[in-house]
Amino acid sequence: MTNSIKERLFLLREQMSEKGIDFYIIPTSDFHGSEYIGEYFKTREYMTGFTGSSGTAVILRHKAYLWTDGRYFIQAQKQLAGSGITLQRTGEEGVPEVEDFIREHLKKGDRIGFDGRMISAKTGEKYQKIAEEAGAFLSAGEDLAGDVWQERPPMSKEPFFLLEERYCGRGMEDKIADVRKEMQKAGADVHILSSLCDIAWLLNVRGADIAHVPVVLSHLALSQGECVWFLQKDIITQEQRNYLKERHVTVKAYEEIYDYVHALSFDAVLYDGEQVNYRIVKSLPDGVRRVDGKNPTEQLKAIKNSTEIENLILAHKKDGAAVTKFIYWIKTQIGKEEITEFSAVEYLLAKRNEQENFLDVSFDTICAYGANAAMMHYEADQESCAAIKPEGFLLVDSGGHYPEGTTDVTRTIALGPLTDAMRKHFTAVLRGNLNLAAAKFLYGCRGSNLDILAREPLWSMGEDYKCGTGHGVGYLLNVHEGPNAFRWKRRLGQEDTAVLEEGMVTTDEPGIYIENEYGIRIENELLCRKAEKNEYGQFMHFENITYVPIDLDAVDVQEMTPSERKLLNAYHKKVYETLFPYMTEEENIWLKEYTRAI
């Protein structure tokens, strides 16, 4: 990259001046509302220097601001230093939401600008209303940041593959039929789908257009009579073309979605305003009834079928073996050889590569030693990574993609002497993790009902963590998947967590992050199952499907109740029995001691 951040902002402001734009908005997004995005779409990162996966920049003629959430406060503060961009800590007291900030500062005659393909329909309509109320204007066709970015990488167009039914459990025809039934319930004639993970799930395809998220850049339009897939057509093989044609899927060019939508003659169109971009919705012809609702695929894909569940358990066994071999290595070699955060990441990747059918990591591994772990989404690089010493904590958050599913696991590892405070914090996080996993609850509960189980040990100490406790996990898709989640706090306009259904997989990952000192997180994946049904209703419980030991060297047993110790012992017994066949004789001797009853 050639220019400094200040120089880029200067060039952007020149563009704004030419277009008469007073507020230019740059989200972290692509044309599909994706959480993780390809290199082509990283305009917000290019313009601000902040590399986190979430954030919105608002550039004014003489000032600039960046909003991001609690996962990235420490990282953003460091990366924005000297840029002239002010950090806005989302969710903190006194910090307005982006829309409220613009509403407060927008004057009559001002102009808001953004690229309407990069902003969701719902958000774009909010800005439109704000502009109308202020007597201001809106320009939604301006990719000004892209104009400044002269060395912008090309848009990805990687090949895709078809996911066999022995992995996904159901054919695309059955899935499409289910979505059409949901369309009928909603009174919709056509459904516009832009969510990349939903399209991949529906058509049983997986690609590589976003790093570690195996999706295909595309849109989809589904009516009762046709299914049209808009993608970069030159990536399709003849075999794939025939496969799609046999299943009545018509292929059109990626950019044709806007003309297609504009020419629609249906009465009612269903779309998810959080996923479909503003330009698509603005392209709809007048008179069409717009049904803004959740994609039916979101709920359908979140509930794993029996084939997916069987496969997921296998994936977690293999992945658990890889992570446990890594822990064995670092616990036995620390102090004997030079280990850095980066070399540790490389070793863990090597252990995963040894596992049958391993495809890719499910996100960039977080390997954070000491104070670096206080940054929730810290990423080590070869040049600036920390050396790992035989003292303190190492936090490793990682996951893998297999045809059998996706994994996500975090362990905090004691490498040597710990303070009493570190042990107390580690044990509180562990207690929260165990208590949430052991929850038994009536059907109808949401993640917001159960989040207190994970936070209570920390809240009782006057401590907390500035993020949710857990998220859904895709099946060989995005490691973060809705609608299920564990969180208690709901921001204005944010929906509550979903009812927990049998077959949903949700992470259980409480933590604590002490700035400039250390971070602790323990993360497992929980599969929701049915328990007994009686006069009170259907009871539910969780099955822990992560098989990785928890470091007993960091546990203060006196801080745990007898029932919590029993839960930990039972978990460790299961871990040992599950992993035994995957480990060497030497590793099993260590593992037996490492998972001993306390």
C-alpha cells in the first residue's frame, strides 16, 4: 500500500468535495452483508488501517470516526493512533450509534454518501429516512473509497465444489422445496437471497471466495417455478452446469441480479433486509409488495440433521486430537526450545493437516501470549509476534473445516508460574463454561435466558467480558452462524437470541480480558438435544461435542463447588476415552495425568 492513512483520507475528501458529499460511510461488508469479507471488499480497512473484522467508518470533511465493538477496543486504539480517526466504542455509555451520530450532526442541504451495494437494505433505508427528516440528500452509488484504492485487488472468482449428501444429509431439491413452503406461508412469490452461507447451504455447494469461509460470491432468486443463481459464470465446469440444469437451476451472470430484480413482475418479494443490499431493494419495480423478513434458510441450516450431527462429532474427535497434541507439545517443550506465537500457530496447523480430510482452518488462529490475549481477536504475524516464555498464560482460539463439519475451540494454557488472581480468574471462567454446558431447561428458552449461567461466577466478582458468550457454528460454512447465540445484552434494533432447537450447535466461551496483563477464554461447542417431556413441557439439554482437555494447572480447586468438580471430572473422562485411540503411547500417558480427577 502506497499512501499513509492521512493521505488516503485526503484523497477521499477530495472525492467527497467533488461529489458534494459531507458524510461518507464505509462499512465492513461486501455485496452480501457477510461477516468476513474478501480482499477486494476491505475498503474500510484500507481507509482506516484498522484490521478488525467488524467496524464502520464515517468520514466528514474535517473529521473521521470509526465504530467497533468490545472485541476490538484495544486493537483499534493501537491501530488508529496517529491517523486522525477517533475511535467510537460501540455499546459504551455515552457513545451514539452510527445512525444517531449522523442524525445529530446532519444539517439541511448536507449529503450522505455510500456504496449502496455495501450497505444492507435495512441500514440504507435508515439513512434515507434520516436524510429526508433533515432536509438533506442521499447518494447511494458512490464507491469513493474504491476510487482512491488504486492498488485494489481483483474480486475473487475461485472454483466451487458440490458437497455430497453423505456429508450434508439432504439434496438441494428437498431444501428448495422447504424454502418454497416457507415462501407460501409468507405470501411471497419470489425470494431474493444474498447471504452467501445460505446460498451455499441451499444448493449444497462450497467455494473459496472468502478466506476460511467456503462460499461462492453470488445471489439467488427463487420462485415457485424457477431457481436463478447469479454468479461469475466462468468458474462453472461443464459437469457442474449439467448438475445444476438437471435440478432446474438457471445460471446467470453475477451482476445481472440488479436488472433481473428491476424487471420482476411478481406481486410480492421476500428478502432479508439485513442481508440483501440497498441497491437491490431500490432496484425493485414500483408496486411490488416487499416482504422484509428473515431468510427461511437461516433457521433451516442452523438445525443440523442426523447425518450432519454424526459427521460433526467425528470432525470434533479429529480436531480435538490435533489441538490436544498441540497442547502436549507446548506443555512439554516450553523452555526447552524457542517458541513464538507464530511458530505455535504453524505447529497447530501441522497437527490439523495430519487429520483425515482436513480442508482449512475455520478462521485465522488466535495465538496470544500474555498481554496480547487481552485483545480478543489478536492475530500474530511472523515479524511482530511475541516469544512464548515458561510463565503466564497462552490463549489459543482456533478451528478447522472438514467435509464432516466445522470446529471452533479455545484453550488457555498455563506455561509456568501464575498469580493468585490469574488462577481465580481462570477458575471463574471455567465454572461459567461448565455451568452453561450443564444447563437443563424447558423448550422455548433462548440464549438470552441462559447467558447468566456463564457470567455469574465473574459477575459475582464484579467482572465481565464485552462480548457475547457464544454463537452458532455453520456446517462447513462460516464459523459464526445465527440465529442461535448466548448473550444477555441486546442493542437497540438488535433481535433477541433465537429459541434453542434440537440440532442447533452453539459455542460456550466465557472469558476475562485484563488490559496489558492477560486474557482467558475457554470455549467448547454445545449440541442442543431433547431431554424428557412431562406435564411441564419438553425439557432440553446440551451435549458437549468438543474433546479437548482443560488445563488443571491453572485451576484453583477451592474456588469450585463439589458439583462443578464433578462436571469437570466427567468431561475429562469423556475427553480421555474419546482421544485415546488418536494419541501415541507417550501422549496418552501425559493425557491420563492431564485429565485426572480432582
